[in-house]
Amino acid sequence: MDTGQPNYLLASSTETHGAARGILPLHALYPVISVPWYKQININGNYNQRLTHAMDSIHEKGMVNPVVVLITTAAEWQQRYEASVKGSNGREFMMPPNIDGEIYQVMCGCKRLYIAKMDGYTHIDCLITKDLDLVSNICKQQRLSRKLIDK
């Protein structure tokens, strides 16, 4: 139900891991992977189950970690995309959007972004950086914390 008012999905974690914290509009974010494509092929044989688990968890407890956003350009994204295709491990990465200037690429939290869109949110809590190494470290920390929470 669209009321025209902003609707924010906020995270309970206050950890920033050295990144900036911000609330960004969903329409300004571009995921590195396609959740609908992953759902369609049910990647790894359990993607739909994991998506349902994430959705149930957000509905019951709220979002724990903010999505992780890399500030990049289409050219930089294209370089990473080409490198990922050459060394592909079976994951389907999104091609960069045709946008001039900075792009907010969701590197960790694509399912959370998808769920926020499906649930009618307009904005989402993010950790934002231009440092790809920092993104990698934050994503590792979030995966580790998710495993501890799921136990």
C-alpha cells in the first residue's frame, strides 16, 4: 500500500566496520545479483528456502544488518563483472546500469533489498563506502554474524 510517505527498513546492528552509515532510497540502489533470477533457478538447490527464511526473519525480528553499498561507476562495475564472468563459479552477476556518475551497488544484502521492495519500503539502512576491501570485510562479518544468529 503506497501512502506516498517514506517507509524505512532499519537495521538493529549499530556496527559500521569503518563505513559510513546512511539511509538510501531503494530506487537508487543496484544489486550485484538478481534475486528473481536466483529464485527462478533456485541456485544451490536451497535459494528459495533461504529467501523465505530471510523474509520470515525480517518480518519477525526486523533487519539485523544494514545492506552493504559500494559507491562505484559503470566502468568499474563492468571491469569487476568481466573478471567475475572469466572466473565464474556459477553465480550470475548483474551487468552495470547505463548511468553516468556514481552508482550505489549493493554488494551484500541483495535479498534484504528485494524483501524491502516486496514489502513496500521506500528506504533502507546501508553501510556505504568506496573501498572494495572494506566491503569484502564487512560482508564476511555479516555472513559470520548471520550464521551465529541462525544457530
